[in-house]
Amino acid sequence: MKLQPAMMFGENMVLQRGEPVPVWGRSVRGDTVTVTLGGHTAAAAAENGRWRVLLPPMEAADRITMEITSQRTGERLVFENAAIGEVWLAGGQSNMEFLLKYDELAEEMYQDQEDPGLRFFRYPQVNFPGCLEQNAYPDDGFWRRWDSRENRGMFSAVAAYMGRQLRRALGVPVGFIGVNWGGTPAAAWTSWEALAENPALKPVLDWYQESCASLDLSKYYQASDKPAPDPSPQEQARMDRFMMGIGLEELLSKDPPPLPPPADYTPYLPGPRSAVRPAGLYSSMLKQVAPYGVRGAVWYQGEDDDARGWQDFYDESMKALIQSWRNLWNKELPFLQVELAPFGDKYFNGAKAYFTMREKQRAAASALPGVHNVCILDAGDEVNIHVRKKRPVGERLALLARKYVYGETSLLADSPQCTGGVREGDTLRLNFQNAGEGLMLRGSLEGLLRVTADGKPVSPAAAVEGSQLVLTAGELAGAGSVQVQFAQVNFCQMPLFGSTGLPAFPFILTL
């Protein structure tokens, strides 16, 4: 066996500053492996062919070298242009995976100033042991710098926009490790133990067991042992068009096209090698990254759980996932979560209950320390689930990180949130925090504001006064109970903002 460090250790890597630096890998049994970085050296025995060293915490630095040597084989690996800085996990589905080359501002970003301190690593999409050796991953498994059109285009767009802002604010190298896969549920990224011990998540495990009950394992394994075919140029062009939203309106004008018959094996069919199986990607991808030093995690997922009808317990799904990740890294990882963008329900795989998903995302954030949400209700697309507006997503994540992780406590990083209200005759005054210098209305609230008085619909006049949304209607006077629902819809064009331009969170309030 050759000396082989874990995949993340290579040219252009970014290592987490201010914390012990774990480095690990494989070598021949009984070997002694020595790692040198930034003037520090550590050695460890390769017990059972595996080794791990722990280097001391280091300050931010750039253009340093890591050297790894094997005492038994004499092998020597040298990785140039390493950096010490800030590292974040970028997890979730296709909207986190979404490449910068598909973004609406891609051409502008290609002209951005070269920044060798901003880097991105995408972990290969591995759904079972042996998959990595079976398939080619020419675009994955190495660190990219912000130095060329090709490299920039292969960044996660969310990570690119967040990273640019953190680079400017912190002045240290910033790296992201992408661990994401489109069309996968939260349960795929959660440990089996966390799923099994939460009664609310029993439907997920039941679904998997029922799906596999009639599976012919012999045929399944035989089919899954075949390497995945590379897409043809025509297929890749079609995918590029789809990701850029080209031709979706034409698609919507027709009946939903029939899906092609499934192949003998696909990662999306339930089974012991499936990408959607509970705890599958947690084991085959996330555990392979841990315990690489990271500051925290950003997460953009939920569309698949909505499609599967798992909305009502999505808060429990996310609580289990977050705790799994924290247990894996043995620390309370800051966790920044993107709420689902507006998306319509007329598309053949459109939103079912995104408004419920958003409520559950906020419930999970409220239940756990160190979890914060980004609202992007002003950055959706009614017919394209792959929203091409990733700039506000990444920049708002950066704001939250700067405030809650890096100590810029005076920043207005959170969206306006209703904290309650008072009734004054025929008027409701709804109070908002995080509105800055005051709320702003940039359009009508029609279709977004649903008010009932004693169960009967009311159509109040709406205005903003400072940090209050003021609703007035004669039917409110003397009503025993009033309920206000705001933005409890799948798709909307958000008109309510704080003075900083951040859109308001949805809410349900009873007075």
C-alpha cells in the first residue's frame, strides 16, 4: 500500500486556523508517518494501515508547504501552496452544488479580481464503498483557486459569493469543502443512530425498509457494480440549459414529459448503495471528510423532503442532522441554514408545501444553539427550482457568519422578524426586530397577508411605521381572536424588507 493521505490534503488546501490540525491517511501496516507543516512536525504509527497526527493550532498563513513521509517505504509527498485560514462545509442538495458557471452573474464574476486566497474543494459524489474506485471524477477531489474562468465556474455559487465576502471582511485565506448531492433528503446526511433514536423520524426508516423489501439484491449489486456512464456532449448541453432555466416555459406549456424508464441501477432508487438511503451519504461522504478542521457548516436543502411529503417533521430531521454533524466533529459547529426560495407548484415537480418547510427550518434553528437562518423570499423563481440568483444567498450567509461566528455583533445580519403585536380598536400593530431604521414596503401585500377575525377573512389596509407593520380594518374592532398569516405560500415576490434590504421572515401570529 502506498502512502496515501485523505483526499482533502493536497496542493492549494486551506486548513483551519486557531485549532489543532488533524492530518490522516493510509500506509503500509507498521509504518511511521511524519507530517511537517509551518515549522511544526508530528509523527504517528500506521496501526492497521491507518495513521493520524495532530499538529498544533496555527495562525493564518499562505504559501506554506506540507510534507508527509513514510519511514518504511521512503515515500515523500510534498504539497505546495497550502494555506491556514477559515474553512467551511457547504452541504445540501443541488442549490448548494449549483455551479457558478450557471449563475446569472457568472460573466461578471469571471472578471472579478484574482484572489488566490479563496479556494474550493468538491468531494466526489460517492454513494457506497468502492464507488470512488469504480468511477472517474475528473472535476472533483482537488482544491481549486479563484484564479481562472474554469476554476471559478466550478465553484459552488453560494460558496463563491460567501467566500468573497469573508475574504474581504477577515483578510485571511478562506476555503469551502462541498459535500452535497442534488435530489437527496436530509436523512441521507444524518447518522443512523440519530435517525433511529428519534420517534418522529420513524416514517423515513419505514419508507426505506418497505422500499427494499422486494429488492433482488443479487441483481441490484450486479447492476450497481457497473461504472456510471459519462454524459454525452448532447446530454451535458441539455443539463446546462436546464440549470440555466432555458426552455422551462416551453416545458410548462406542455403536459409533463414522461420520465425515462429507470436503468437497472440508479443512485436514486432505494437500496443499500443508494444516495437517498438513510445515513448513506453521511457514511460515504461526510464521515470521510471528518475530522478535517472546519469553522462551521452552511446548508441549503429541503426540496427533496418536500417532494417526499416529509414536511411535518422536517424540524426533527434537521435537528437530528445538525446534532449528527456536531457529534462527528466533536464540537458545536456553527450551522447556517438557507430557507427554501420561492418556487411555484405548477411545474411538474413543483413545490408541495414550501411554506411549511420554512416554518420547520425556523423551528429547528430556534431549538438549537448556534443555528441561524437566511431568508431568500426575494430571490426565487416560480418555474425554476435551481434559482440562478445565488449572490444574495452567499452574501447573507457571510453576514450571519460575520456576526455570530466572527464577532461583528453590531452587524444587521438577520432578516426582520415579527415578535408580536398589539390590538388598538380597529388597528393591529405588529412589531418587528432586525428592521434596522425601519420596515420598507416595495409593493403590495396582496396574496401574502391573510387576516381573520373570529375565523372570518378580513382585508385590512397595510402601512409601515418605523419597525411596525400597521393593519387597519373595521372588522378588527371587538373581535375575540385575530390571526395574521404572512407569506405562507410556496411562491411569492416579497414586498416587505428591513432598511438593510433583507426580506422579512414569514410568520403566523394569533392575538
